[in-house]
Amino acid sequence: MDHFLYRDGALHAEDVPISEIAAAVGTPFYVYSTATLLRHFQLFDDALEGTDHLVCYAMKAASNQAILKTLAQAGAGMDVVSGGEYLRAKAAGVPGDKIVFSGVGKTADEIRTTLSGGIRQFNVESEPEMEVINAVALELGVIAPITVRVNPDVDAKTHAKIATGKSENKFGIPIARASEVYAHAATLPGLEVIGIDVHIGSQLTELEPFELAYTKVAELTEHLRAEGHNIRRLDLGGGLGIPYTRANDAPPLPVEYGALIKKTLGHLNCEIEIEPGRLIAGNAGLMVSKVIYVKSGEGRDFLILDGAMNDLIRPAMYEAHHDIVAVQEPAPGVEQQPYDIVGPVCETGDTFAKQRNMPPLTPGDLVAFRSAGAYGAVMASEYNTRPLIPEVLVHGDQFAVIRERPSFDEIINRDTIPEWL
Ligand SMILES: *Cc1c(COP(=O)(O)O)cnc(C)c1O
């Protein structure tokens, strides 16, 4: 459920007409709904009720500080995957002891930044990284709390580019080597081993891969405890999928996911951490774009939009489907017609949808890409010297620009010319 609905024939974000935002900020832009963000966070928090837990929003999904602040004020921690994300979370007011640092290639500089600024834990991905965290901790005279990310070798049954839990993926250490790696960690004086971490992929639409992975984590917990490690926190990653089409089979609900966590891991008396990103932000955001031209081709019509692959790369990168709706609600019974919906960038990959049925549209009409809140704005680029598009946050009947569209001068003046030219 989200808060983007038609009212009196016009698509709204909560109580604000999308067309009003478009008039104020220009197109294209991203718009997020506070109520939807909070609702999704709350679903996870409620799903783990009765268990000692922290929902750490995976901020790489949508990292605007206004979004982070909205979630942090509701009690969320953050999962960060770079030193930059850490600093952004801190700037949004998130305390270090609610920030978890994940990611396969943490540099010594990033480790120094996060360890000196305060961190809840490092999710360690390899033994060489463990050595560096130890060295930096000793240099700073602190102890670094760590979990080790294990790779449970399960098939997440998702798109290959976002599956992370098979043994051939670059993530974590093979679960079969966990004993050895934990024994090594225990010898390093700058580290305190507190738990286990696992994250098997993104946009999972079934519970079974989670069940396989979490069952392996439960066995590993008992095994490591028997070997003398004080395993007391389990970080279970993110990855629960969202419905990208309204026709689609619905992915499992957070409450079902929570019940699975309790069933597989509840008896261990560990603190549970989860790191959802997509499910919190995905359906809480739209990308709104304007039709520039309608072009008739050989046997097909093209809708050419002012938004492009640099603004929303998911269709080009993951063959992702986004529902695209007209901002002006089509009159009942209006006949739909198929369009290829494309952006202006000079690449055939700049195609959002092929032969998509839409009501008849004309230049100037607005369309909204649904489910664009996660991995949308954060993956945007300035390819073709197209400015990063603004982000807007709606709260009831209010809205605010939370990232401005840069001017062309700002973009162009970022280049510096060497003195020999
Ligand atoms: C990307 C990522 C997440 C979030 O995944 P979603 O599919 O957005 O829920 C959580 N944890 C880690 C380690 C990640 O890399």
C-alpha cells in the first residue's frame, strides 16, 4: 500500500496534487511520501515485536538526508556501505551506535572515519579486511565490534546482478570456513566478535531462500557458541522484494518474514538486526516526467519523455519493470494504446517500456513511474550533461524540495582546465 492515489481525476502524493509539484519544481523529479516511508518501516518494526531488534534502513536504496531523518526519528538505525554514507547518516542526525557498516571493500580511511565517529558494528567480509579493522582499532586505541558476513550458498532466485548469497558471488566468507575465520578473529586484540551477518540478495519474492539461509545461521550460531564465541547479535540483511506490478504475485509480507525469523532464530536469544532498503523506500517514491514528443514509427508509437536512463537506470540495468501511469486519470472507458516509452538519451538502452498500454497522451502530459523510490535517485548520473533531477518530500498537505536541481553552470564549472590548455 502507498499514498499515491487519484483524487478527483488527479494523481496525488498524500494530499498534494503531483501537477502542483511539477508546476513548482519542473520535470522530471522524484517525489517521496513520508506516510509510506513510515508505514513500511513500521511494518518491519512490528513484525519483530517481542524480539530484541533494530531495523537498520539500508540507506543505499534512497539516501537523501530528509528520508534518513524521517526514518531515524521513527527509531530506525542505518546500514551503510561506504564512508560517505556514514557521514551522510551522521549529518542527518543518526547516532553512530545505530549505524552498521557493511560492504566488501571497506578502505582503511573509511574504517578510521567510522571507528572514530562511533559505530554499532562492522559486518566483516574477508580476513584481510578483518586485519585492517584490527590494525585501525589498535591505532585509535578502541575495540571494534564485528560480525562476520557468511555466505550460506543459497540461491536467492532473483536477478543475477542482485543475488549475493551463492558461493560464486564476491560477498562474505564461505560458511564452511566460519569456524576458522572466527577463531582467527578471536586472536585479534582490536576486535570484539559479537555476532553473525548474512545478506543473500535483493528483490527476493519468496521466503524459502531466507529460510534456508537463516536455518544455516542458526546452526552456525550454536556451533560457534560451542567453540567459545559469544554470539549475541544476528544481522540478517535486507532483500525482501516489493510488487513492481500490480498484477504480479505479491511477495511475502514483512509480518510473514518476521514470523520466519522468529521461527528459525527465536530460540537463540540473540538481538536481531535487519537491513531492509527496497521495501521501505521503493513504493514510497515516484519519478515524474513529462511527455516531450509523441512520435509515430514503423508500426509503433514512441512516447519521448524528458526523463531518461540517467535519471532512472533500473529498466536499462536490470530489465526492471515500472508501472507508468498518467498523472491525469484517464476517463473511464478510454481506449488504451501501446507505446514504446523512451528517454532522450542517445542509446537504445534508454527505453523504459516497450508496447506499454497507456491512455492517449500528448506533449506536456505528465506521467509517473511507480515504485521508483529505491535505487532510483541514488543511481542517477549526469550522463549527457543532464542535471541530477530534484527530490521532493511530501508530508500530508505540505511538500518540500529536499534536493535542488543543479544549474548548468554548477555542473559545467565543476570541471577544471589544466594550465597547458
Ligand atoms: C543492498 C543491501 C541491503 C538492502 O537490500 P534491499 O534489497 O534494498 O532490502 C541490505 N544489506 C546489505 C549488506 C546490502 O548490500
